[in-house]
Amino acid sequence: MKVLIIGAHGKVGHLLTGELQSNNIEFVAGLRNQEQIDAYQANNMETQFIDLNASLDDIGNSIKESGADVIVFSAGAGGAGYDITMEIDLDGAIKTMIAAEAIGIKRYVMVSSIFSDDRSKWEASGIRPYMIAKHYADEHLRGSNLDYTIIHPGTLTNDDSIGKIEVLDPEKGGSIPRIDVAKSIATIITNPNTIKKEYSIISGDVDIDSAFK
């Protein structure tokens, strides 16, 4: 197994590199510029340039060059504006799905958001464009032939790991440390029982290692 983390320089993506290292899972850090690549290589991490604004062919070539057989999509525009959110969180995500299918990569883990499927909560979230992008990217993924898992974390915090989560009804909200999202992704990657499933998660009382069934 070799995992390509698309968005490895993001907060969750960066934490995921540490979790995969701790679990001895081979990975490639997918990064968008040379400065990031140099920094990760200085820490002995394998890297792959990937530009989500590039053409479908270029994105496909980047994914193929990585040698990965699992993709984790954790990239995002980070609230930089409606246009770039649509380009990265929606179109960029879908281009990676199309490329993965063309290359023959089956396993794909999407980091989405809680309430991305509940339009009634989009406006109050304060990140409506992001929710729209996630909703339609998730919809495309569900209709693909990929062995996907979609994780819908609650409000993200920078708190220390609790190590315990609640897999909950999508109607309920809550928060979760980014590090526990990363730990959850690392667990999902190696668990075939999570294929074609979705999980809304917040901090809770269940050990992450046993939460996903």
C-alpha cells in the first residue's frame, strides 16, 4: 500500500503524514509548489507535485508518477473565495477521481464536512461555498467506480488528541481535533470494511481503532 495525500500541506493532511509514519504506512505528500516540496523532502518525506488547477491529463500524470494505489483527498482552498473554492474543492477533487479511475487506482478517501448533505445548514455554517463544493464532490464520488470512504468531521479544532470519537447521526453536530481526524483517516485506510461507507464524526467515547465498522 502506498498512499498519496492530496493536500499534504493542509492542517489535516500534514497531521496525517505523521500518523502514517507512526503506522509504517508508505505515503507520498502531494504538494502544490516547490517551497513545500523542499520542506517536506528536508524531513525525508517522498513528495509529488500536484496542481489541482492543472488539466485533467496533467493531474493524472502527477498521480501516476506518485506510484500510489490509495488516494486521500484533503486539499482545500481554505476559504480563499468562491471561485477558488469551486476550482479546488469541487473541480479539483472531481479531476482526481476521474484520473484515479483512468489509472486504475480503486481506493479513495475523501475528507468532507459534517452537514455537507444538509442544505438547510449551509448558510448558518458560514462556509456555504465550501459546503456546496463538498456536497457535489461527494455526489460525484458516490457515483464513481472507486472504493471510496467519505469522512464528515465536525467543527475542526487544534486541540490535542482525545483518541476517542463518536460516529453519529448526520443531524447531530459537534467538534473534533484535527489530529483525531488524521488518526481516523489512518485507521480507515487499512480497514476494507469502510469501503462504500460514510462517517460523520465528532469527539466522543469510542476508541478510534474500533469506531469504524
